Amino acid sequence: MSSQENPEENLPSVQEKTEHGSVAVADENPFADPGLPPHEHRVQDIDERAAKRSERAVAFLFTLSMLATIGFIASYVAFPVDKSVYIFPIGHISALNFSLGMTLGVALFCIGAGAVHWARTLMSDVEVADERHPIEAEPEVKAKVMADFKAGAAESQFGRRKLIRNTMFGALAMVPLSGVVLLRDLGPLPEDKLRHTLWSKGKLLVNMNTNEPLRPSDIAVGSLTFAKPEGLEEHDHDFQKEIAKAALMIVRIQPDDIKDKQELEWSHEGVVAYSKICTHVGCPISLYEQQTHHVLCPCHQSTFDLSDGARVIFGPAGHALPQLRIAVNEEGYLEALGDFAEPVGPAFWERG
């Protein structure tokens, strides 16, 4: 770097020639602490009317946050999920999503803006320089921290500005209500929907593959057939939800091989119908061993004995598969005599 790029007047030190011709550098620290600039008072520090205006502005923002939170809750209740509105220049959007986003955004923004305005106009803005100290806290340090805390509390005018304090508490207390309301959107309340399926008295058992009603002669000994309730079609909007509860396994066992008395009474000539949904985590069961009459869940290997009330003989499943009581109608087709006597699928206490 040439001397032309750094003229002597920009050098951080002053050079002087001694009488012997050598150059001496003046003892001057170029990195000396310049100190803090003089403090300039804000208008709120010297004019109480200006301070009152700032106080009202902060209280207004906190109050607006509370109103926005109320609007959030009201929007959640008032707008249906499928309602859409036209918002320029966005276009057609969900009225519920737009109202929830706007009201929650305003609520959070007003709390932040109110806190910033409070700090910028009413809290103390005096800069304080403090020396670094060891990590461990000495008694003197603790005393100083407490003193600084009390001084900060006094300078923030938290106790004096009751309007700000009360509206801030109201805004902070109401914003979490938005989260509580959102918990309701985790899904519709189950009520007793999981206790019942589409099966009812007189509904025919329909083959899942052929979509035709089943006769006892259609089911051979040792075979496994899957069935659904009459009237449930794959193109139905709620097909997946309903078949997940109503899917059936139908097997034919020699009546002499059925060990459970109730199973024998609820069957027809050895044709038994059990829920296809595993009682562990709800996987569909599809593996049948005709010699032992055992069915195996492919997910976690829970094994059920269909000749003995579908009781669990291995695996993590908690209870036996529910059985559907069946009979034959006047036309010779298999029909249900009602719904399952107990809820299908995983342990009932987990499903509300």
C-alpha cells in the first residue's frame, strides 16, 4: 500500500522528528473509549401531556388486541368451513381462514406494537455502561441486580401507569384463548359414532369382490370371504370411513369344530362373521389358516382363534374380534340380525 493512499493527516498517531533525525511516535491511544454521547430527553420525559398521549396509545393497542381476540373466537363460531369470499387482489379464499388469520395477526401485532411503543416513549432510555464481571454471582452482585431490577421497575412506570398495566394483562390473558379454541379444530367430537357401524337388522352381506349378496352355499368350508353391508358402495363419499368399521371376515367351519357356544348360536350352519379390524391398532386382518382356524394380523402378528370366539392366542391385541350375528332370509341370502354387540377396532377406552 503506498503512502499516497494513506495521507499523513489520516494516520492515528502524530510523528515528530528528534534532533538526531529519528522519528518518535506520540503516546496517543487511537482506540480510546469515546464515552457516551450526552443524553437527550424525549418529549415524554419533559411533558406529562405527551406521556399521557403515549400511555393512551399503548392502552389502545392492547385494547385492540383484546377485541381482535374476541373477533377470532367469533369468526371461528360464525363462519362455516365451506364458505368462501372474494378478497381483492387475492381472489376467492376461505372466509374462515381469512378471518382467523387477520384477527389473530392483529391481536399479536398490537401486543408487540404496544410493548415497543411503551418501551420507546415511556420507559427509561438512559444508557448505562457496566463493567464485565465473573460468571459467579457475588453477594454484592446479587444486591446490585436486585437494586437494578427495582430501579428498572420504577423507571418503566409499571406501577404508575395502571391503564397500560391493566390493558396489557387483559391482552396477554386473552391471546391464549385463541389456542384453546383451535384445539376444537383437531377434529369433530366422536360422540358415539365409533360405537356403531352400518350393520343393522336385515342388511345383506355383500361380497367385496363380486358386489353380490352372499348365500351360505357361496362359502366353502375352510375358505375366507370378505363382506360389506348392503348399500355401501366404493364411490360413496364416506366409503373409507364406514368400511373401516363395518368390514367383515366370513369363514365356514364345521359346526362340531366350533368351541364357543355363543359363536355357534350367532352363526348359520358353521358360517361365522367376524370384524376384519384388528383390536390392537386397527389393521385389516387377511391371513387365514384353515387347518387351525387361526387368523393373523399382518401388522403386529396378533393371532385370533375363529373356532373359539376369535379370542387372542398370541400378540399384543387386547381383546377378541367382535362377532356379527347372522341368519338367512326368506330368499336364501345371509343377513345381519343387528349391529356388532361391542365396538370394533382398538381398545375402546382409547377411542372416547
